[in-house]
Amino acid sequence: MSTFVLIHGAGDVGWYWHLVAAELRAHGHDVVAPDLPADDDTAQLTDYADAVVAAVGDRTDLVVAGQSFGGFTAPLVADRLSVDALVFVAGMIPAPGETPDDWWANTGYRAAVREQAARDGGLTGNDDPYVSFYHGMPRALAEEAMSKERNHPSAAAMRAPWPLKALPDVPTGFVLCTQDRFFPPDFMRRQVAERLGITPDEIAAGHCVALSRPKELADILRRHARG
């Protein structure tokens, strides 16, 4: 059985993964989903990786998954531990030396949001988080997610160049959400092709897929564990 190391995104907590974790544990797997440091404006990307590595401890048979901003942290963890697979979940794919602050302009993100918003009537990039992030799930679950918002990542981490010379040489996957109103699907398909050179797994879900489609996401993660 595998240990799934689940890394949350910006402003979030390990709770984000709780429904996926339940699905994985029901199949006999172990799950590590730590809360990364928050409210510390000196914290660096490497500090986030340190927190994950510490939470993993001596566990083996690892599958590392990073949601959204967690895409900047997950490869650092995969570089430091012996892992069977690395999976980006609607994740930011970093380039060597790129800061998270620069990622948005480097990838053409804002233009992609404007284009998609023009097509869907302003749903993409909407200021209402229940429209842009937490659609496709019960309102009570969305409200609980909103109540857990924290100050993560730090300004220092956003300015920190991504430290690796390349992505780790491990089996790598990407889960693309076809109803994502934060990272437009066509934009993410380009990023996956250009930065990973792979075909993503696609799922009909919004950005917060671990809350809206936990069973389907868990099934995809389990497939990556099997290689």
C-alpha cells in the first residue's frame, strides 16, 4: 500500500484533503496532509518542504500530490524523498529559478483568464469565491472551507526563486479540472504540454476538486500509485 503525501494550496490547510484522505484510507492506504506554516512572512518555499518532509517521517512507498500553489512545494519534497510518483492537482508548475510572483506573467495567466471570462460570462476570475473556487459542492462544505483560510504562503516565499535546476526525475502526472474558474482549462493544457510534456488526467470539476469530486480524484491518485 502507498502513503499519499497531500500538499494544500495557498490560504489553505491540510483539512482541504479530508474527503480524499477518507477515500484513500478506505482502500488501505496511509495519508499525510500537513498544515504548512502560515502567518510567518519570513517562511521560504524550502520551509514548506521541510514541514512536509518532517510530517512524512520514515514512511515509504510515497505518492506526492500538490494542489494549486502546492505545485511549487510538491517537487521539492519529491526531490528530497524517494517517491513513486509526483502529481500536480490543478497545480502551478514551476520553472527553474522562477518565483511564484513571476509565474503569473511568465505563463500568460491574466490574459487567459480574460479570454475565458469573455466566453463564460464572467464566471472565470469572478470576485466571489463561491463562484470562482467553491462551485460544484454543497454550500455548507464551501463555507467550512472558507472558514479555514490562513495567511499562506508568505511574501518571502512568493519572491523566492524556485531552487531546483529541473523537476525531479520521477513519474509525474497532472490532474486538470475542466470546469476550473481559477486556472482556465485551455491555459492549463498549454502549461502541462510546455512544462511537463505529458497528457493530463482530466476531471469535470472546479478548482477545489478534492472537495467537489473526492472519490474521482482519489481514484486518479491511486492509478498513479500503481504506475
